[in-house]
Amino acid sequence: MNDASVSVGAWVAFAELAGPVLVAMLVIGLVTGMLQTATQIREASIPFVLKLSGVAVLSTLAGQMMMGGVERYATVLFGAIPGLIHG
């Protein structure tokens, strides 16, 4: 494993961890914004509570899968440390 593959692996692990949360927050925010615009309700706490609830549910249901990418990357990285140190 070289320096470039370590960097790419880190970005992939980050995407697997943060991607589902960011997509869920985007969808919840978009739907909430459209509903608030249609009903002319301008309350800032509604999207916040919905996003917080959505992230909590997503973390509960898919947290183990999301952390799997980080675990795989850490396992590969720890195995590659001697090669990275000694060249």
C-alpha cells in the first residue's frame, strides 16, 4: 500500500460514514422546506428537530453498516503501517 492508496482509502471510508447522513439531512431539509413554503409556516425549529430525529434513526438502523467502512480501512491501514514506514 502506498501513500496515494492510503489517501483514497481514507476518502472512501469518510464517504461511507458521512454520505448516508448528509443525504438524509438533504432530503429531510428539502421536503421540510417545500412543506413550509407551501403552508407558509416559518418556524426554524421544525427542520432542526426533523433532521436531528432523522440522523438519530439513521444512526440506529445503519450505524453498524456505516462504521464497517471505517473498520475495514483501519484494518488495512494497520496492516500497511510497516510497509509505509520502511518504504
